[in-house]
Amino acid sequence: MEAKAILKNARIAPRKVKIVLDLIRGKDLEMALAIVNHTPKAASEYLVKLLKSAAANAENNHNMDKNRLYVAECYVSPGITMKRFIARARGSANRILKRTSHITVVLKEKD
């Protein structure tokens, strides 16, 4: 039995999210929330909400015990990339890529 929460099109680059996800993979839910709350990264705001959402899904939809949950899987994949430009010298332009992420967190119960 597993509970899942997915955040699509988060306005943060996947490589920035991956750094924080590597810290919480395999940890208990309470420990993962504590780590994310005290990590000074932009991805932490997204992951706190996502972990709480996955915990609520586990408790309400799957009747799992909240105290026995751990982060079984967590991964990020690239979403759409918005293309913008900035004006440069002599009438030319440079492209700016605004990347987005699809973040997935899966919680399971310990045996």
C-alpha cells in the first residue's frame, strides 16, 4: 500500500529540487519534514506542502498510520520549459529558459 502526491509545473528547475530530494529519500516522515523545514533551499517550500499532502492522502484515503510512514520514493522530472528572451547589443537577443518541474513523493508504511 502506498500513498502518492504529485506537483506538476512547479516554477523551479529540476536540478535544484533534486538536491533536497536526495536528503529525504528513505527517511521517516517526521524526519523528512524536519530536514526540509531546516534546509535553506527554494525547493523546500514546495516539498513541505507535498510531504504534508502525501501524508494526508495516506491517512484519509488509505487508512495508513501516520507515525509509521516513510519516504519510499521521491523523484523529479522536467516539465515544460518557457522560452523568453533578453535584448543584447546591436539588436540581437539571447534566450532565457525558465524551467519547470514535476515532483513526485511516494510514502509507504513500515512493516
